[in-house]
Amino acid sequence: MPQAIPTHRSTAHAAIRQETARQHDRSPARREAHAFYCTARWKRYRRWFLARHPMCEAKGCDEPATEVHHREPVRKRPDLAFVEANCEANCRPCHSRETIKGARP
Ligand SMILES: [Zn+2]
């Protein structure tokens, strides 16, 4: 009797899944930052900050703010994560732009 029964899962499919996971989460620092944004403390701070800064603070933009941008990224300066002066209220499009800019060297 053969012991190895072929399954429907192909190795190619597994490789694609692994590659996708890598693209979403490239480094341990990124994983840490992601964990940070899930904390109750951050969610509380974010609500407080957006109540004080209800409008997007990007130049020339006056959309309602929905995101809190860190001028110094949390992965670089975790000590500034809850410092108001290190944070900027942004609407979603401006925040995406800031984050992309910040991710580049
Ligand atoms: Zn904006």
C-alpha cells in the first residue's frame, strides 16, 4: 500500500502564498510597528489626537483628518510614538503619500 497520498495543495500555490506574506510583512520592525497600532493605548491616543486635530494638516489640504502620521516613524523613534509634536493629522490620501515618502531613504 502506498503511504504518500497526493493532496490537492500544489507547492506552487504555497510558494505564491509565502511570497505574498513576505511582501506584506518584510521585516521584524514592520511586524512590531503593526503590533503597536493594535494596542489599546494607541487607539486611545489616536482618538484623543484626532479630536484635537480634526482637519488634515498637510499643506493645502483641508479634508477631515482620519489618520495620525508620525513625523519620526515609530520603528525609528518608538519613544516619540505618543508625543503630540511628532504627530500630524492627515486625511487618508495625504497619509498614504506621507507614509510612502517616509519609507524612502
Ligand atoms: Zn489631506
